[in-house]
Amino acid sequence: MRYRDHIALTLPSLLLRIVLAITFLWAGTGKIIGTTTTQGDNAARLANLGVSFLPDSPADQDTESDLPDEPVNPLPESDSDVQEQIDDLESQPPQTPTEADPEATQESTEVDAPELRAFNTQQPQFVHVVQSTAPAVGSDYPDPVRIKNVYKITLLLDHATSPGLTEDSQPITPTMPSWMGSGKMPVYAAWATAITELAAGLFLLIGLFTRLSALSVAIVMLVAIWTTNIGPAALQSSDAILGFIPHAEDPWNPASYSTLLWQFAIIMMSLSVFLLGAGPLSMDRLIFRPGRRDPYVAGTPERKQPKIKQDPPAPAADRSSWALPPGVSIVVHTSLIALLVVVGSRAASLAQSNEKATKLPLAEIEFSAPIQSTPPSKQQEQSESSNSSSDANQSNDQPVQSEPSVLDRSARALSDTTPVASQAMSAATLDQLSKQSSALSAEPSSAPTPISFAGVSTGAARSIVYVVDTSGATLTSLSYIRERLLQSIDRLSPTQRFQVIAFRKLEGSDYAIPNLQTSRNKLPRATRENKQAVADWLSKMPARGQSNPVDGLAAAIELEPDMILLISRGIQRTEAPWAGGLKHVRQRLDELNPLDPVKGTRPVVIKTIQLLDEDPTGIMRTIGVFHGDGLNDHQVITYNQLANPDPEPLPPPPTNADARLSGAEDQIVGLKASGAYYRSLYAHTLNDDQSMINEALRRIHQMLSGADPEDPRAALLIAEANLLGSTQFNSVDLMNTIRTTLDESVFVSPELDARRRIILAMLRSGSDPQQSVQSLKALLSERDQLNISDLTAASAVLALSMHEEPDSQLLDTSPFTTDPAWTLLHAQTRSWSMLQSDPLSAFDPLLDLRALLPHLEPLIDRSIASMVNELRLDQTNTNKINLLPQLVRFIDARARLTSTNTDDKQYAIETLLTLARSEDQKLTEDSLWLACLGARALNTRDSHSVLIQAASKLADRFPAHPGAADALAGAIDTASASKSPLITPLLRQAISTYPDRIEIDLWKLQLIGLTSGQEQESLIRSLTPATRESDLGAQILHENALNERPFNPLQHAIQTADVLDRLRSPLSTHWHRTAAALEVDTDPTSATIRLSRLVHNSVDPEDPELELLYARALIGADQPSRALERLTQLASALNSNDSKHFWHAWTLIIETTIAHGNDADKENARAHLTRLKLIDPKLGPEPYQSRLIRAQSTLHSEP
């Protein structure tokens, strides 16, 4: 063998083994040693499977059994309350933590009923009180609990076998068989997977049992890829690629399928190792010696050379060497194609069925978006940027509108459909609701409970008749028969019907039947009373007479049960055979229970149980064989089986009906959590609740449309749906059946049975209210005895409050003292119950609670408004509305302001104006404010005057009201837009009352345009400097000053300049120049000071008028040198073509030089005159020509 061939046969298997060993050693060790956290439903699933959480998990430190039975205390409101609670805790004796005892826990969940001990006595007393511990639910584990990583596989398998329901309450197709999820199988499978990975990884690393290990990990990965990717895509998804590849948003992104590709690669590598083997470098090669033809060892065998004189025989053609690989390839590829076709067609059919299924969208509550109002500062910036040019040219008579105020936003909010914060339950109440939601699912399923007797299961039946032998033949065993029979009856659920027939031949009687309560000519239900009656009846039944069950069987068949259980002991010493022997018995039963030739079944299934020993006559076996259903039709019970108690039967597996009932129960729990359930049942359905209730009822109807109304669980849910207003469950016949079912049934759980009694009382409240009150009081009196929770008792109190005021002691308990929502529910119930009988007093409970709990005012006010609206719908109560308390009328008016109906708003405004005359200052204040809001929102001509008057009164009487200034601002805008003559007094009131408002300058500017004279000037003076309003005010003052003809122009110019200076207006420059021009000749020093603030350090030739005026002032103020300096610079900068300013400057230079210069200066002046003549021989225009000529004469006349 060549070297490269040897490497090719050695390294691939070794490398694959190393990769797989590292992968599975790490994966298996991580599952066993590593930990993770989970909570909620996943934690509950593991707890129900018997998984123990790690000691450091929060669940083990704070278990449900450690929770106190007392109601949850409310949060302390002050430091003193906190100190009181600390003192109470310190005063309690310390509690030593004890280790949890499962048996003690189980015993604590059972009802301590002395009657139960009667089952093991000669005189049994029957009481149906069997109770099982409810399974864990997600709410039991709100905090994360720590588990081993291996239990993630347990959760994966559990979800794969029981995936639950879709959003439209349709069962999801499981990806694994149901037996994988039964019992503790998911736990066992998870540990088997982890151990397999760890052991297989170790074996692959050392090359021991390589093929078996590779096949094991390949199977593990096949299950993993099926449960995580392929299975859900093929069986539960309608958009899978090729029918089995999960859909991804970006299928061409490798990251979308990284897990799937990794699992596929592991599977392929494992199969490769399985086909290749361990290779030379392995323990398998050392332990299991290879064959001679193994290519790993021998390589390619050499052919012997043939002899020269003898031709070697032709070797036989080995057809398998070339036929096997293509054959295997064809088989493999054909299988894969067939698998793709099958899976694809299956996925297509599932997708088609899903498309035809009715989709139930989740209930959604739409809220209108909040008003997005631009802040005043932003609006001002936008207004400045868009209207800067128009503001400069704005006329005096054009009103200036203020920015949108809180009044406008509050008025718009009146039509906002966002509901008030919901009347939700507290966290403690929600936790109790979550725990109670599992009570219904823990009840026996709608499928009949399996029947068993003395440990022998005979199948399930909705109705059964026990035909029991009480003849003298059972003298020694009747007490045991009685005990086992009562245990069998005790396991019957209230949904099942039963009867007992004792057969024995006495004087004139062949059998006896107890008188049990029943209705509709059916078998009695397995209620507590009927079971107790059977126990009493059997206790008085002695073993006497001869044994002959035929007449008893005939009577049982006439009752038309699903099953008859014949329990007897055949006696060889019977004087005469039963009914003439085996032949006659068969003939008689065939007549009573004939065989259907088409279906091959009989109307009634008869099963037999032979006591102690086999019947030698064969009659019992014959009856069971020919009239049974093939499941334990005939059984022989030994003495030990009869004497020992029956083991507790395993709970039946959940069914689709159970899932639908649980789904309907979830809808009810959701309504309870929001409070809509209680408000609808006991008080009144709010508008916000109606859509939620309708959606829940629609889902409940779909889930319970095929439910059996005689199933107490379904009957309870249907009755609640009917009380909530369902139109699908309101037929008379159906509700009569529901009432009868609930009346005859009893639930195992005291909580659920109390709920049944409450609902039954609600159904009877209309026809027989007195009986409803009595039943509710009886339930509340048994509260402690039955250990009913506070939440269920509170529901009974609410139901009782619909008829009368309950005792105060009932209201001094949780949740009424711990959850404000329940306190409000009671007040709502009492108020609504009295609304029709005494409407004037009906609001007292809600008003009292409103004063006690101010933070609940929005919710209480909503209820009050609904009650007033209900009164308004009744025409006979119209006059009574005006007699209602003022606060109720105020709340009603506020609610009607949110209506879209104009008449409702107008009525509300009129009511508020009436209430504004109340002596209650707070009510008057709030009524005026709401009247302003309503008038602003209504926005009609009549409402404008209402707004103006109401806002003025509000600002006058209650200036500190948070909305008074906004109301007045809105009134100003309204009066300005409508050109009301009241705009002026409104502006004066606003300016004087609210001088610190942001709109103060707007108001002043608006009033400036409406006034004149001293008031106008005073308003302009009070404007904030350097603002848009001050600029507009300065413009108004400037224009008024220009148009004025003052008596003293100088004084007028100085005053105007001073006001404009305060406003920091550039218009003040004009009036400073005007004043300087007027006083330059009379008071040059003052003119110099005034002009010095206007000129620059350097000469500005752009404004020669100001420079010339400043120079004149300097000359007059005896500062000729500064004047000459600035005049010289100005003259040099000016062009001679600008004849006026040029000649004026030189005139001042020459005249100043003559007046204040020395001889040299004068000589220069003569030279300047000479140059000026060269420019213009006439020396410029008048009056500068004459002045220069005079100056020339003066210069030349001097020596």
C-alpha cells in the first residue's frame, strides 16, 4: 500500500472521531454539570414532572407552603406605619424552619372529615370529599429558579408532545408521540440523552465501540433536528420551504440556518464514522483483531505470478465490486425523494387546512394618539421665521393673537377617546386569580372517569349500574364488598350517573334499589347526596336470601346505562341454577340486550366480577364475554384484592375537550383580571369593557360550541358567558339544562364548587331573589368550614350586595381592605342595585367612596356618569335628574362634555353655569373652568359669550385657579376673533391680574392698538425690551410721534427718544438726532453728549449729516480741535461732486480756523480757499458760497 493510501485510510476516521468526541463530551458534561434559570410556565411544567430545583433557587427559599394565610397587607403610607409593622414582626416568636415533608404536605391538603374513617368499619358513612393537590401553574414561579441544563431537553420534549393551542384555540400538531410525554418520560429521556452524549463522546475519543457510539449520537442528533427544526416546520408551519425546511426572512443568509446546518453536519459526520469504522488508531483495533482482507492492515494483496508453462485459470468476475456502490446510491436517493414527496404533501395539506380555518384575531383596544401640540416657544420661532416681514408692516388695528394655550389643548382633550386608567386588580388579587384558574383544569375531565372495583379497571362510562350480590352467599365478604363498592362510587365525578341494584331472592322481591335524587327520568348523578344515600342504604343491607342476578340485570338494562357491573359470588350449592341454567340466562339477556347485526355492539355493556373463586357454572364468564366490550369483561377477585383498599387511580390524560375548557377558562380569568367580569356581573358594563367582553365571549363560544352542557365544567363556563351577555348561549332549553346541571353537580374543589353556587344564585336572582340571598348567606356562613379563599368569598359578597347591604364584617376582610378595586366594585354594585328603586340615594355609596379614596375619582366618576345616563334613558326619571346631588350633576356634565353630540355639550354647559352659582366654592370654581372648556370646544357664536363671561368670572373670583389665566387667554382670543366690545376690559383684567404670564406683552400690544394717549404710552413703556412685541410697540410710538404736532418739539423728541431707548429700539436714533439738531445751537454740550452715543470713533462718510451735526456740536461746546480733526477726515473722504456736504464741511473748517486758529492755521485756510476756487470759482452752492466769501474777506483783511 502506498503511503498516501495509508494516510487516506487512517486520518479521516481519526479526525472525525476527535471532532465528534470533543463536541459530545462538552455537550454531555454541560448538560449534567451546567445550570440555567427558568420561570413561569416552564418552571411549572418541570415541577409537575417531579423535577427538583437547585437549593440556591428562589423557589426553594420562598415556597407556596411558606406563604401566610393572612391577607396581604397594604403598603405603609408613612414612617409610623413602617415602624408599627417592624414592631409587630419583632414581637412575633421566632420560627424554626423545618424540612418539607411530602407526606405531611399531602395530608395538609386533605379535608379533615371524620366520616371518611367510616369506610373501614362495618357501618360505613359516605361523604364525597376526595381532594387532590392542584398542579403547579406559572404564577407559582414568578421569580427565576435554577435547574440543570439537562432539563432544557425535558422542556423541549414536553413542548413537542403537548404543544398546546394556537391563537384561534386550535390544537397544535405534536412533533413527538404522546407516549414520550406521559409520566416522567421527558425527564428520563433527557437524562438518557445527556448520558449517551457523554459516554459516546468518551468512546469515540478512545475508539471503543465506535460504530455503536457513532450510531447513538446520530440518533440523538436526528431527534434534535426533528424536534427543533424539521418537525415544527413540517407539521406546524404552513410556509416551510420544500415542506420541511423552516422559513427564514433571509434564506440566503447562512446565519439563518446555522443551527440546522450544524446539526446536519454532525449527523453526516456520525454516519461517516459509522460506515468507516474506528480506523487503525483505536481501541477497537487492539481488542477486535482485524481480518486478513482488512485494507487498513493488509492493504491491496499482491497477485502471485503465474508459471511460464501453465496458464493461470481466469479469475471469476466480482460483480459486487462495481454493482454495490451504484445500487446503494440509487436506493438512498430514491428514499430521500420519496421522503420529500411525503413530507411536502403533508405540509401542503396542513397549510390548506390552516387557510380554511377561521382565524380569531386577538382583542385589541385602540387609543387615539395624544395631541401633539407645539410648545409656545417653538410656535413663536416658527411665527417669527415665517412672518418676519409682515410683522414689520403690521397695522395698528390688526389684533395680535396669543399662542394656543392650555385651554385649547384641554378643550381638544375633551374629545380624546383615550380611556381612564383601567380598574385593574392588585398584584395579590391577580396572583389568587392565577392560582384559581387551575382549579377547573384539575377537575375530572369531560370524558367519564374510569370505573374500577377492588383494583380492577373495567373501562370508562358516563353512566353505570352496579348490580351487587347481597345474598347469603356473601355473608362473610359483604363488608369488604361494601367498602370496595363505596370506593368505586366515590371516584365517580359529578358528570357521571350511577345506580346500585342489590339482588337477592326474598319474600316477594328479587332485587332492591335505593331511592336517589334524580330528574328528567335519568339515572341519578354521582352527587354527594346520592353517594351518601347509597352508603346509608348499603349499611342497612344484610346478607340474606338466594343468589339470582337475572331480574336485577333486567332492571338495570331498563335504566339504559352505558355499563352494568355485575358483582357476585356463584355458589355450587345453589338449590337451583340461576334462571334455569346457562342457556336460559343467555337467552334472557340476549332478549333484553340484543346484538346489533350491523354494528356488532349491544346497547349496554355488561361486565362481570367474580368474587373469591371462579364460578363453576360459567354463567358469570359467559355474561361478560358475550355482553362486554373486550376490556376486562370478566375478572375474578381474590380475597386479598377484596380486603385491601384500592390504589389511587392515575389521572386520565388531557383531551382536546380539556384544552378547549382550559382555553375558555383563560378568557374568563382575563376578564376577571381586568375587572370587566365583576363589573358586568354585579354592577354595570362600561363602554371600555364591552369590546373586551365581546371578544372573549366570541372565543368562549367557539371553544364551547361542542361542549356537553351536562358536563358541570362546561355548564359553569356557559352560565358565566350567559351572565356576561352572550347571545349564543341564551336559549331557554340550554339554560334550563345548565341550571339543572349546576344544581345537581358538585365539584371536588371547594373553590370551584363555591363558584358554582354563586353562579347558580345569579341565575336565580331574577326568578327567586329570596332563594338566591339565602344560598349566598349559607355559602358565606360556611366560608371557614370550606376554607374558601378571600377572592371567592368577595364574589359572593358582591352577589349578595345586589339584593341587600351585606354585614359590615364581610367588608372588613380581604380583598375589600387591601385592594381598592374591590372596594370600588362593592360601591358600584350597591349603587347600581339601588338605581331604579331609589335613584336619589343610589349615588351615596360611590360619593362616600370618592371622598374616602380621592385617587379613584376618575373611575368613580365614570361609574356615576354611566348611572346618570342610565337614568336619562328612562323618560320617567327625567325630572329626578335635576334633583340629584350637585356633585353628581357636575360629574355628569363633565362626562357629557366629552360627547360628540352638540346638544349634550350645550346641556352640560348650561348645567355647569347653574352649578357655578352654588355656595360650594370648590364646585363653583370647577364648574366655571369646565364651562370655559366646553364653550371653547363647542365653538359657536353663543358659546363665545359663555366663554367670555365664565372666564372673566373665574379670573375675578378664583385668580389662583390653575386654569383661570388660560381661560382668560382663550376668552381674549375668542373676543378678538369675534370683534367683541368686551375685548378691552378682558385685556385690562388679564394685564392687571396676571402680569407674569408669558402672553403679557401680547395682551399689552393688543390693548395698545385699542387705546391711545397716556394709557397707550404707559403700556408701550411697560413692554419687555428687545422683543418682537417691543419692536411693534416702538413702531407704533414712532409713528404716533411723527404725526404729532407738539408745543415743545425738543422736549417731545427727548421723551420719545428716552422711551425708545428703554425698549432698545433702533428707532431711538432718529429722535436723538432730532433732539440734537434742536439743541445744537441752544445747548451744544448736551447735543455733544447725545450725539457721541451715535457716532463712531472714526468718521463715517456714509452718514455725513450726523458727522456735520456732531462737528457743529463740538464747535459749540468749545472743542474746535476735535471738530477740525473729524471735519478734515470727512472732507477728505467726500467727493466734490457731493456739493452739499463737501462745501458744508469746508465751510465749517474755514470758519473754525478763522475763529480759533493761529496765523499758520489761517495761512493754510487761505491755501484751502485757493484750491476750492480751482474746484469751483464760485465756491459752491448757497448758503456755503456766501459764508466762504465772507471767510475769504476776513482772512484777507487780517494783517
